Amino acid sequence: MSEMLKNHKIVIIGGNGAIGRTFLKAAIAQGATCAVIGLNNPEINVAFFHADITSLVELTEAADQAISVIGGLDTVVNFAGTHHQPMDFCKDDPDVLLSEYTRVMNVNLTGAFLVTMIFSKYMVAHRHGHIMHLCSNATRLALYGSYAYNMSKHGLEGLIKTAAAQLAPFGVRVNGIAPGTVETPMNYSLLRSGEQGSYSLRAATILAHTPTKRFATLEGITQTMLATCIPQSHLTGNVIFCDDGYNIEGHSWPAGNAALYGGPEKLDELYADLKYEYPSEN
């Protein structure tokens, strides 16, 4: 068995999701020594430390413990993230929208800021290390109604670039991995419909703008992440897309794209649905 990460020490933030668990298992198989920090134990035979990614105190304490247990640090991989339902400024309750916005930004952006800040101190002191954040197609593209999520992922690229530039003189690299859409049990209902499991409208519009006409896989994304963990001299400040070329085209309005193929009548129906009625000033 190949051990491309033999003696490599990795701290994983939020490794309980499908991508995080797949990466964790693969990293261990490749010889890495790992520890996990997060709210939920991935139930894999590695050291686990409970911490809220939005808490400076909890994350700092967990980071110190994790580094101590695995005997050093080469790479930090931040998988922590959350999403929200599509937002409609004209129909949804403003208080609910603001609450969801705050929740998503706290995890996806503030949490990533804390991870970068806390672990970079150790890495700078040792003149060595790599910080890797899980990004998204939304890092570069618009996803319909995903205001807070898109803002957080766009902001994450800004964090990656800024940290990479500042930390580079100290031998610390910072990068992001942006996977394409993956079919998992969690999002099956979004991508499949009917008893036959046909592609949903959302899935069809994603594939329509994916050059390979296929979804990403957990194994394929893990391959990219493992390769990025290998010590490299020049790779920093980048967001690496492993999405079968989806970011080349992208979709910003699934219903609009589908209606376009249905002709002028379908577009007229769609536009009619968008004509909101505002209450009279009287």
C-alpha cells in the first residue's frame, strides 16, 4: 500500500460530513497521523476534540490539544460549513433572513478566519505548514437564492489569498479546494425525483453546464485533497476546482435556464410569477 503521507500530521476541522470522512479515511490509509476537531465525533479511530468553530476559546484549546496529541502539525484541513434554504428578499420574513445570514456567515467565514488565525501562529513559529479550506462552486459563481452562502464562500477566497500572501515568507501555504456537486444520501432528494430516480430540475441544470456531464465523486475530490497535502514548494493562494469544469460555465438561475429552453411562453409564465404585489402606502 502506498503511503504518500507517511509521517504527515493533519488536524481536521469538522470531519463528520461525507467529504470530510472520506478524506480522513484516505489520509489515514496513506500513512498520515490525524486528529479531528468539531461538534460531532466522526467515529473513526483518531483523537477527537469537541469545539465550536465559532468560539475562539474552544477552538484555541482544542487546537493546542490536537497538536500535542499528534506530535506536531503539517496540515490543517477545514471542512466546517453550513448552508441555508434559497432566500427571497420580497417574500421571506426579514428577521428570519437576517438570522440565517448571521448563522451561515458565523460558521463559513468567521469560523474559517479563526481556524486560519489560530493555526497560523503555530505554523509561523515553526516556519512550516499548510492551511486548506473547503470552498465551493459558490466561491466564484452565483447560486440562485444562496445569498449568505455565496457571500461566505466569496469571502473565504479573500481570506485564503490574504493569508497566503502574509504567511508565505514564513513557509506557510494557504489554499482552498472547491469540489463540484456530489450525489450523497443527504442531497439525493435535491438531485433526483420520482420513483425512477430521474434527474431533478436542479440536477439537470447543473449537468447542462458541466462539460463532462457528470457529478463529482467523493473519491475524486479526495484525490485532489491528498495531492494538495503533499509538501510543495510553490502552491499557495489558490482555490483549486475539482468540478469537471463546471466553474467554466455555471448556472445562476435553474428555473430561468429551464424556462429558456421551453420558449417564450415558459419565460412569460416565469416572469409573471416574479411580479410581486406591494402593499399600498395608504
